[in-house]
Amino acid sequence: MATYSTDLTTLTNGEGAPDWTEFASPYAGAGTPSVVTDNFIQGTGCHAQTTGKAVGLEISCVFDYGSNYSFTAGYVVFAWCYYAVGVNLQTYANSGWRFGIGSSVSAWDWFRIGGSNYGRNPYGGWFNVAIDPTATETGVIGGGNGGSYRYFGHVPYTLNELTKGEPSAGDAIRAGRGILSIIGSGGSFSELASYNDYNVGGTPPGTSSTSIDTGRHRLGLFQASGKAFLWKGLLSFGTSGASVTFSGANVAINIDDCPHTYPSFNKIEINNSGSSVTLINVSIFSGASTANGIGYFEMVANATVVMGGCLFVDMGTFVFLSNGDAENCTWVGCNIITGGGGLFNGSKILTSTVATDASAFSWNIATDPDGYLDNMIFSKGTNEHHAITFGSNTPSTININGIDFQNFNAADGNNASALYFPDTGSDVDWIVNATGCTRNIKYKKVRAGDTVTINLDQVSHILTGLINASEVTYVTRGATIDTGADGSSTAGSRNFVTTNTWTVDAYKGHLLEITSGADAGRYYCSGNSATTLYIDKELTATAGTLNWELYDEGDDTQPYHVESVTGNQTQYTYTYAGDVVVDIIIQHVDYVEIVIEKVTLGDTSQTLPQNQILDQNYYNP
């Protein structure tokens, strides 16, 4: 069973009669608010004013805590506010609705919370406002509570006086970090909303020991809104002392606009390494009008986190640890995504909001991203930024596959070059093997002694089934010295005549290849005269024409060599620039030498299984 809890402290439930008043002049005029029982948002009642008029046709509703409330850093005031006629307010820019936190009824800090064109309006009704009392908003009249927080209230700036009904009201006011915690197993987003909005008899889900306000409350942290949810505050999956097993799928979550908080106020945390959180096709949209409360995500503990097909729009930073996978997910207009070693295959990071010369994604772990970032898509945002940072912990040889880098700069050393290599503290020779990647794949490095080599369209040639400690060498043929289409038979041999003049025995031991016919194959010269090559083998075709080629063994190269195989296989990765023919030589002190001739290294990867045979005649005294 999942258990839900919050850290909020109730300053008022909106129902106590002695603790509500009104603002001092010029904001007074409606008289002391009274308890009403037919227009509340939570509990059984709220405080409301029937009508009121002051300078600017304002009405007011204020709660008196009775003494200064001491706020912890990062805490926020959560207050339920109501105005019935949203079209009767000034616009947001004209401070159509403000919230005040004061040391007295005449000393306030003001915060713009609404207007006829903002928030719930022009429709009107209840909404929950979140305000960091340690900040003030410039450009709003009033101010000066001196850092003392006793009075809490809202002032609608109306266009016309209303003479009927109770147009202005206030309900519960709470304070805290705004944490909603989930522990245990079997929870759901709908249960979370039920706990947030519990307002009937009985016990809300998982709250037998954590209910507040005698189990009758609407917290304003995570509420159902049609088939979606509206969220603000800190959503904690697990705690430092308890894990959670949670699975959510096919839901949309809107982040409430909280301009008077701070950037990381709206945040999802994954706590406790024993937790398991699975989110499939979950979409989260930020409604932030400023940088405050845009929505952050962080794996505080290395729990098991699986995201698939999720969408995140206009949010802040995301921090993953090694057990965090996010495949086929999409980030649009978000800040930096930090990968911790999990899978991001098929994901998209689009129009990032990171600063100039920063990166949309960071991979700074001791793991080659090969197989972790495959088929991702990056598109550049408004600022000149990079797609991926590879940090000091990243291996110097990096393999990336199928990544599409859209709209990044076509030159190295630019603030918008796709790949970024910061100063690692020592010189590094970076090698980036990019297979199947598209658009501009350029880099910027910081350290002068670093080198960066980007090899496009990498191909792998793999030998499997090898005996460990074997030596493997790939050898390319030397240059072609001569060719011909003749030859004459002698006893036990075959001779090949050239029109060139050779130094005697200059090509003894060199490769001669017959390129067609029954005798096609590779042979080695036993010697040569000035005009004739000799091989000590009588061929099937003792007469007639044979096409042959002579190669310079002194010009052979070794594109790949492994002195001692480990893991029972080798992998030669290369940049394809045309077919290359090699001989592969496999040697081991206890096994028969294998020579695989004329292997073509082409434009597709290959795997060749091997079966080394024990050398029964080998003797090593």
C-alpha cells in the first residue's frame, strides 16, 4: 500500500472567526470578513466579504496569524483565494489582483497574483497561490513589511463595485516547502490527487497516520483537472528513510505557474536507492511565466527509474544517475539533461534553453555512449549552444550511432558546434567514431593540448570464438609491382615472363596471385631472373594464358593488431572510405596458425566466427 504525506503546516483552515480582518485604509471598506458555509474550497467554511469599496474600487480579506511566523529558507506560503467575477478585475499588468504579506495591516510586501487576463480568469473562482515571503515584486505599489510575516491577504483591484453577494473570499493558508511524499507500493497519480483533495468523511488513501486538518483538506499541490493533473511544489518519490514502488502511465501533468517562488520550487525527486519508479507516456508541461518554478527533475538516490515515451515541455534541468533510463522520450524547450549512464536511445532533446556555449546534454561518466545514445535527435535552440558535452570521466574513444544533429554549426570551434570537450586538466586525444549520424558533426575543445578526431560512418569487423592470448594481425597487400597474362610450364614449376627488367631474386618470397581460372590463388615466388618469375609448383593449367599480379611485400601494412586477445574476441573499427582487402593472421603458441586470405573490409559490419585447432605436433621444451 502506498502512503502519502506532506510537510505543510496549516496557519488557518479558513474557518476560525476571530483571526480574520481587513486591510487598513486605503484598502479597507468592506468590513471584517465573516465565516460563510456555502462558498468554501475545503473543510466546512471560509471567510468572505459581501461587498467593499476603497480607493480604486478594491475589496480585501486578511488573515491575522496573531504573531510573526518564522519561515525556513525555501518555504512558501500557500493560500486559497477567490474572486467571483474575473472580468471585473484590472489586467495582470495593472496589478488586477495582489497578495500581501505584512507585519501589520498597513505594512506590506505585495505580490501580483492575477488579473482579468491571467490564471483562472476571466472565468473567476478559487485558486491556490504560492509565494516565497522573503522576496518582493518590483513595480507593485505598497511594500515594507520589514521581514515580519503576521498578516496574509489578497486585494482584487476591481473595475466596478459589486453590491451583491460575497465576491471576495479566503480559505486555508498553509506554509512549508510544499512536499508531497509517496512511500510504499501500489500508488498512483489518481491516489495522489485524492490525498491532495481529500474533503469528505473517512480516511484518504494512505493517510492513516499523516492526515492534516482532521483529514479534511485541499492542499493545492497535486489536483485533478479533467483528465490531467495540476501540480506544484516538491513531488518526492520515496524518502531518505523509505522507498517507493510507483508506476504511472498515459497521464498529462501541468505545472502551476508560481512566479513568486524560485527556479527549483517545482521539482520531482527520486529518493532512496531501493525505490523503483516507472513512467510510461507521461507528459509534463510547464506553465511558468518566469524562470521561477519551471519544473526540475533529479535522481537524488540511484534508484531504478524507467521512462518510456515521456514528454517534457519548457522545464528546467534533469539529473539522472546510472540506474535511470529514459528511452524514446522528448524534451522540448528544457534546460540541460545530465545522463548518468542509463539508456537514452531514441530520445529527442529539442530547442534547448541552455546558455550560449553550454550543452543540452551531458555525458560525463566512464562508459562509452555506444548503445546508450543511439538514434537520438538534437536540435539547437535560440542560444548558440552545443548538443553534447563529453567530460573528464568519458573514455577518450567515443562511439555514437545514428544521432541527428539539427541546425548546429558547420565549423569546429564554434559555440554551436555539436560536440563539446571541456578542459579535463590534462591533454587528451579524443576519437569520436560516428556511425550513421547526420547533419553537422563538429566540435569545440577548450584545452589547447587536446586533439579531437571525428571518424564518420564507422564499421566494425569482429572475430569471435578466439582463444584468449592469441595474437591477431590484419595485413594489407603491398603495391602491385607488375601484372601479366602469360606463363610457361617446366617440370614442377611455372614461370611468368615480364616485359620489364628486374634485379635477380629481388622478388623472391613476394606474393604472386593468379586471378582467374582453375589455378586461381595466392603463391609465393621462389626467385626471379631479370625477366622471369619462378614458383615451385606445377599448376593444373600447364599451358595457355594465366592472368597474374605481383605484389611488393615490403609495402605491406598492419591496419589492426592485437598482441593478446581477451574476452575471446576482437573488434576492428574503421572509417569506411572504400573496400580494403586484407589477410588476417591468427597465432597462438599452442594452436595451429590460421591465415584468412583476401578478406574484404567493406561498408557494413561483419562478424567471423573462428575455430582454432590445437597443434598436436607442438613441442615447447
